[in-house]
Amino acid sequence: MNFQQMILTLQQFWAAQNCILVQPYDTEKGAGTMNPMTFLRSLGPEPWKVAYVEPSRRPSDGRYGENPNRLYQHHQFQVIIKPSPDNIQELYLDSLKALGVDPLLHDVRFVEDNWENPSLGCAGLGWEVWLDGMEITQFTYFQQVGGIEASPVAVEITYGMERLASYIQDKENVFDLEWVDGMTYGDVFHQPEVEHSTYTFEVSDVKMLFTLFNTYEEEARRAMENHLVFPAYDYVLKCSHTFNLLDARGAISVTERTGFITRVRNLARTVAATYLEEREKLGFPLLKKEGADLV
Amino acid sequence: MSKDILFEIGLEEIPARFIRAAMEQLKDRIAKWLEASRISHNGVSAYATPRRLAVLVKDAAERQEDVSEEVKGPSRKIALDASGEWSKAALGFARSQGVAPEQFTFKELAGVEYIYVTKSSTGIETASLLSEGLTGIVNAMTFPKNMRWGAYDFKFVRPIRWMVALFGQEIIDLTITGVKAGNVSRGHRFLGKETVIAEPALYVEALRSQHVLVDVKEREELILSGINKLAEEKSWKIAIKEDLLEEVLFLVETPTVLFGTFDPAFLNIPQDVLITSMREHQRYFPVFGEDGKLLPFFVTVRNGNAVSLDVIAKGNEKVLRARLQDAKFFYEEDQKLQINDALAKLENIVYHEELGSVGDKVRRIRAIADRLAVKLALPASTAAEVSRTADICKFDLVTQMVGEFPELQGTMGEDYARKAGEADNVSKAIFEHYQPRFAGDAVPSTEAGLVVSLADKIDTIVGCFSIGIIPTGSQDPYALRRQAAGIVQMVLEHQLSISLQEIFAAALEVHESLRSEKHFTPELRINLYEFFGLRVKRLLSDNNVRYDVVDAATAAGFDDIVDVVGRSLALMNAVTGVADFKITVDSLTRVSNLAAKAAEGTVIDPSLLKEEAEQKLYQTWQSIHDPYREALTALHAAEALQILSGLKDAVTGFFDSVMVMAEDEAVRANRLALLSGINADSRLFADFGKLVW
């Protein structure tokens, strides 16, 4: 199964579970969790079911396209369902079967892994799912989001698409994966990997990045003062990515690091709290859609 | 009449490290509940897999035992008012006990009459108690980490997905988080199906037929026999680390042992790195040859049967390959790093906000280690090794390998230092300065490792104490107790002639001179001394020295650890092995009690010793005084105690015939002074009055 078919299969599978399919969010982020469709929508009492592919940037993982396993940008397939359904593990295992992974012929295990994202004030409990010893999925019950107790609890399933594909296609090197027949992952992404790594580690303008961080932070605050949750959150994401670029460049000392993370977290908390307030003002509209596909 | 009880809680995969304790907890809670509910039974068995916690109670009585108990109420004085009517208090008691006042009887207790009621209750049906009982038990379960799920306001270790609750063949009515208990359990996730448990006794077999081995011991034996069989077939030695076996045991419901291989070229990476990568990342058992050398194989345990093991082995090999490639990359990159450059980077790692960077810590370690080297009178060449070790002991913290595998700190330091041309002793000492890393671990073998280990640990302890981080109860985030115990263990095993106060002084001086902020109060030393005192006592009781013996010996001081341990062991031997030692102890205790009455600074005047027995005591004491003190100084505790015991007959004779509290004030003072002198000697060994017979 090529990479594109895998995406299509997962989309179809989760669409059949009444998830809405949204497209990747257009602001840089380190993980699918940071997409507002997860971070904000997993807050509050409203039910929510969504699935999407998220290209996720991790500047410090850039390896100039030379490492067979590590990438500046990789793809996550993200599923969020709130409240978490009782048969979620079975649904997930069915999705693996849809991808052609027969659990009877493999060793599939749920190994404890508690997930935390301190810069967004998020914490959850769950597992990493192992397929013959390889971690292919992060499976998490959100307990806290943006510093707020998650209630009801959303479950997040994050498939590591490259890992899964390298297994399904039996490839040693991520760049040899088939995106579609006749077109490899490398054909599509090798050049950006090289260039982003070069930019991140050698070229980026540290002074400018520090300025940008401050500017974004300021703008996030200004937007918050106007109760504009979604625009404010976009700037929080930009802060986070800028911080990651600075960090990858080695421009942030260990002492300063904590300070920067705290700044991002404080913004994220404010955004999360305000989002809840704004939804409440609207009367939590999705609660009223009972009987609709969402519930 | 009795029936078995089965209670199985079906869960999403429980973290492996919590399962055994959770299983024991469920068993304890059921047993306690049965006892409190007066339901007799023939034992509780517990079972657990990643997806279930279960208990099986054999032959639980169908009815509670009847009970008759007397309850005491208020006294007659309170129970009856002036006119002889029942008071409010008495009526309230009757109400609270659900009886009429007519049923009161009076009984005397310690001279006062009280109201009593005899309550007898007839036991009720066990079946009617189980629902509430089991619900209470589930609600009371605690775990190191709890979670919520769905829209339920309930916390548990992982979501509950099914429950089996049976009393005989009857289903116990029980619902938690929307899950209603029944008689249907679930088999192995992939190999099994749902299965009806007709009655509790069939539980283990019913699940076995669905590919779940619920008995922990059985799974363990199966894994071990699988591993041993493989080892025999291939002539391998497979290292079974217990905590890994424990984890694997709770990752599988049906274990099947298999092996895989990796490219022998990776064997150029240090063995410890490969082993750590296999164990920590992949939960594999490493494989060794007959000669003890690591072989390019690994053993893993599948949660399932023996179908398509080749596919699974191949998958695992692929994962390990990627892991080892990373390790190889780190290893090669790390060797490009100069030790000096690494040390410069330590300045950027915060050790603790108030205690500075790791670079700061290293400077303190160096200064403390140098002072200790002087105290221990180490030769110049060894002192130089101590200094060099102290300077570079932490450089590997900034290497990529230690970043990836923190538990390889010290191991990588030794390897990289050797490759960078550091002296053999220094390289080895870099590893050893972390020792002892856990209870039962070896102490450093090199002097440099020993001294730097002392310095590192006392620096941490003094630093933490100075900013108020002092362990209390279960709170000891910096593992200060373990580090203090490590210091005690090192001093003892190396028989170091250095006192605790000297070790404290070295660290305190350095902290005062190198830290800009001064946090030192006079209590700090006292707190430190008490803190170490507890570690010394712990060490002694771990060595089977009785508690009272520990108290007696430590009351004579524990500043010199070798000394106090020697005295404690000698005393323990005497207490348990010397026939008339009690007489010695009693006589010395008596001396001590009277000595307390002596005026301070009274000098013994031998000419005032008139009676034979007191002259005898004086002479005996004079004859033992010097040899006793010499034996103590030489740390010959058993000998010192033997000499001291030589006073026994003279003391007994003295008390038999001499009246200490004589009329003549001078004579009395003189006798007390004599006892005080003897007591001063005996108290150098122990406070014998603390011994219990």
C-alpha cells in the first residue's frame, strides 16, 4: 500500500466512524495535537469527532535528508473523539486491519506511555502502540489541555505515518517509501529536508527569530485582549515554532529554555480559558446537535 | 453452605509496572472485606494480565456469621436523671444502637456502673452484601497514576471495559462507569473470543482456552522455560534481568519466546550501550556467549502464539537496526568532542536554580575532594588522580549518548576518557564516582573514585540541606537518603579514618567559599548529623543488630562510622552470646545511674577509699583504664568490651558492700566521683542502660 493509499484508507475508515475530515492547518506546528481542531476543540463539554493528516515540523530532528529515520517534517494522521468511545481500542485495531496489518500475524501491544506537552499545558495517559517492536501510534486519553481539566475526556490517536509506511512497505529508508506508484517520498520531500536542515542549523537569523518571537507573543496578547481566540492561537503556534527554530540553532541556553516554554504555556492557557468562555457565551452550540452525526 | 466468588475487572492495557501491586491490592481488599463482613472462606487467589485483575474466593459462606456483641453506653450517673428516669443521653444511646431502653443492663467497669446493651445480629445472605462490597472495593483501589475517560466522573488506572462478578453461578449485580458485571469474560485480544464463565472454579481454564494465562506464575515459568530452552539449543547465555522479566510478564497474556539478530558490525559499540538500547528501548533480553561476550542476537517475548514468528523477528530486527544506527552515530559523534569543550558546556546546564550550574557543582566537588584527600593523607600521586577525576567526572553529561541513555552516565565517561588518553585509574574512577548507585551496589574500588564519590554526594546533601531541601516522610526527590547511605557504606567498607564532622566541614567550607549566597545556620550541622545518624542506624539494623543495641551504641556517638559499627557488632555479639553479660550491663547501668548524682569536676582522692570493695573497684578500674582506651582508639571494639566487662565483679562487690550515699559528705562525693570516672569510660562504648532484656 503506498503512502497516499494509506492516508485515503485511514480517512475513509474514520469518516465511516462519523469523524469530520478537515485539512492540515496552515500554520507551522510540531504535532497534530497543536492544530486548533485538537487543542481547542478537545476543551469543554461539546462532543467532537475529527480526523486529519498533519505535516508536523520538528526543526531539531532535521538531518539534511541523510538519516533514514529522522525528518525535519513528518506526517501524523490524527484522530480526536470526545467523549472517548468505549470501543476505541477495537476501532483502532480495525483501522490497522484496514491498512492490511493482520494482528494474528504480528505482535501488537499497548505499552504504557504518558504524554505531556509542557509548552501547551497538556497531559494525557495512554500507550504507544507497538507493531513487532516498532512504535507506530500514540494513543492518549487527554486529562488536561491548556492547563484545564479535560471533561469529558477526548481520546487522541496519532499514527506516525512514515513509521507505519516503512513497515507496511518494508523499506529501510524513509526516502524510498512510495508516495504513489513511481513517485517516492524522497522525490517529494528530499529537497525540502536538505534545505530546511541547512536553514535551521546554519542560516536562520537568530536575532530576527528572537524579534519575531517577541512580536508574535505581543500580537497573541493583543488578540486575546479582544477575545479573538483563533487569531490569538495562530500567534501562539508561531511563537512555538519560532522557539523550536531558536532551540535547534542552539541559541537558547538551558536556563532560558524554561523561561521561553513558560511564556508559550501562559499564552496557551489564556487562549484555552478564553476559548471555553467564548463557547459558553455561544451556549456550547454543538451540545444541541444531539442526534446529529457528531454524537 | 458455601460457593466460590469470582471477580474480574477487565481493563484496557494496564501499565506493566503497576499490575502486580494492583493484583495484590485487590486480593488484600477482598480478604479484608470478607473478614469485616464475617464471611468465612477457604482462601483468596489473585490473577492478573495486562487486561484484567481478578480474584477467586474459595468456598465463601452463603451467610454471614451470627454475632453477639456488648456495647458500652454512658455511666449510670449520666444515664439516669434525678428522678430515676432515662436521661437524654441514655435515650440517644438506645436510638443509636437501635434498641429499647428496656434492654439496657448495668455492669461495673473499674468501679463505675455503665449501661450495656447486647446486640446480636443474625448474619444475612452473602449474596445481598456482594454488590455493595465489590463496588466499595473498586472505588477504594488506588494506583500510582489514575485517569478519567469518556464522560464518567471516575478515576481508575485505565478504562474499565468489562466485569465478571459471580457468586457460584449467580451474577452479582454491579455497574461501574456504565459497565454491568456479567459472566462473560474476554479472551486474548487477537487469538481469543468472549467466553462465558459458568462458575468461578472454571475461570482459569475458561480463559486458557481463549489463549489467556491468568496465572502470573504460570506465565513466568513459561517465559523462563522458553528462554532456557533457546539458551540450551544455541549454547547461549541469556541474561534475565529481573525487572525486565517482571515487565515482560505483564505485557503479555500468552507468551511466546523468539529471537532475532543484528549486524555483528554493531558489536564495535560498547557492550553496555547495546545492552541498554535493547533492554530500555525494546524490552529485549541480551544474549551472551559461553565466554560472557555479547552476541549479535536478542530474545523477545511475543504476546501471542507461535504463528509467523519469522515476520515478527524481522520486524523487531528492523527496529533494533534503526536504534543501533542511532547509537553508533552518537558514539562516533561523541568521540569528536574534546573533554575540555564538554566541560565548558557544563556551565550551561542548570544543576539547581539555587545551587548553580553543573560547572559550579564540579568546582565544588573538586574543592571538597581535595580537602578529603588531605584528611585521608593520600600520597601526592593519588591526590593528583583525585583532582583530575573530580575535574572531569561529569563531562559525559553533555554527550549525545548520555542524552539518549541517561543511565549510561559514568559508563560513557569511562569509555570516552580512556579513548581520550586519560589515565586508567582516572577513567575507571569516572564510572565509579556514581557508586554505590543503589542499595547493594558495589563501592568504588579506586581511591580516586571513592574520594570523588564522597565529595559529589556530600556536595549534593549539603547543598540541598542549605536551601531547605530536607527529606521528610516519603519526600526525597533528590534521593539524599540513598546518597548519605552511600557515604556511610563507603567509609565503612574502605575503613576510612575520617569522621562525619570532618566530611561535613570539608563540604561546608567549600560551599561557604564558592557560593555567593550564604545559607548556613548553626542548625545545618545538627540536621546533617542527625540525618546521617538515621542512615547509620539503618545500616546497623540491616546488619541484624537489634534496635536497643543500635540505640545503646549510637548513644556513645556515631561520628566515626567504623568505630560505631565495630562497637555495635561487638555489643550485639555480647548481648546474644556472652553468658553473664546481663550482669555486666546491669552493673554498668547502676554505675551510670549513680554517676549522674556526682558533682561535676570532683577529683577522686584514693586516700578516702576506706573499704576493701571500693579500693578493689578503684584498682581494677585503674588497671583497665589505659588498655581499654587503647583498644577503643585502635578500633578493637570486641577487645575493649571484654576489658570493660572485667569490671563486672568489682562493681558487683562494690554495690554489695559499700554504701555509696554515705553520711560523710567527702566520702560520698569521693565514691560518686569514682563511679563517674568509670561511667565516663563505659559511656565511650555505649549507653548500657538502653539495652532491653
